[in-house]
Amino acid sequence: MPNTARPTDRMPAIPAASLTPAQVAASDAFLAARKVPVFGPFVPLLRSPDLMLRASEMGLYLRYDSVLPFKISEFAILIVAREWSQQIEWQIHHPIALKAGLDPAVAQAIAEGRRPDGMSSEEAAVYAFSTELQRNKAVSDPTYAALVALYGEQGAIDLTGINGYYALLAMTMNVARTALPEGVAPPLPPLVP
């Protein structure tokens, strides 16, 4: 029988009594800015309070103030979550993407590691840009041109930022082995090579 035990969370929430003054200040600033306590990727990031706060500020811009439509941003986040097999990132953003109007069949294809059928032209441009960037560490001229035609150079930079930011969060949680909430099954299936 295969071992189904989850790896131990390397950087769980720090007990309140063990927080440094800098961690307390960062936690308070996070709560003031986001109206929720430190959660998900910010739990391990709290080990570096200034990094956590700067990452949070960048995330707020990329989620809510970039030139990309919200649905498109959430679609890109799902691509990054799948590329990094990051369960928590997927668990948080999948319902948000669907609520923003992403076709569930498109999201399911991403979860399965497939190029989705039936994408809009905007989704296809973002899919090409994000997958090339994540897999090839670069973007081809045609892919770049297609994205710039839709969202301009700022859109190319904002989408690059979303890819980089959510890769940072995914890497952080993968290194920390940040655990899914108790009783939550991993939402992403393993990728078959």
C-alpha cells in the first residue's frame, strides 16, 4: 500500500508568544493592509518580516491594480500554481478564477496539465506567455507580440510580475511544505510525464 502521509510542514505558524517584535509589527501591518491575519504563503514568509510585507504589497498591486483584467490575472495564477504543483495556491485561486468567469473546463485542463481547448484569444495569449516563461525561462517574439497587442508593454510587465510573484509564493510554500488545512484533499492531481 502506498504511503499517503503528507510531509511535515517545515514552517508552520509561529506561536504568538514566540514572535519577535519585528514579526509582531509585520503581522499587525499585514492585518491592517489585508484585513485578514497572516495566512498561506505569508506564514513561512513571516520568518523574514520585511520580505513578507514587501511581497504582500506587490501581491496587492498584481491582484487588484495591474492592467490585466481580474479573470485573466486569476487564470495566470492557476497556470503558475499548476507549473509549480502548488496545492494551496490552487486551492485559494481556483474558486476565485471561476467566480471571475473562467470556464471550469479551462481550469480543469490546467489542473490536468493540458493546454485547454476553447480558450478565448486573451486566455490563449496569456497561456502561451505564462507557460513559455515558466518552462522556457523566456518568451518568443510572436508570443510577446500577441500579448503586447492585447495589453501593451505594461501588460507584458504585469503578467511577468504575476508569474514571478506567484512562483515566489509557490517556491516558498514548496520549500516550507506549507500544509493544506486539515481535512482538505490536494486539489491538483499529480502530473504524468
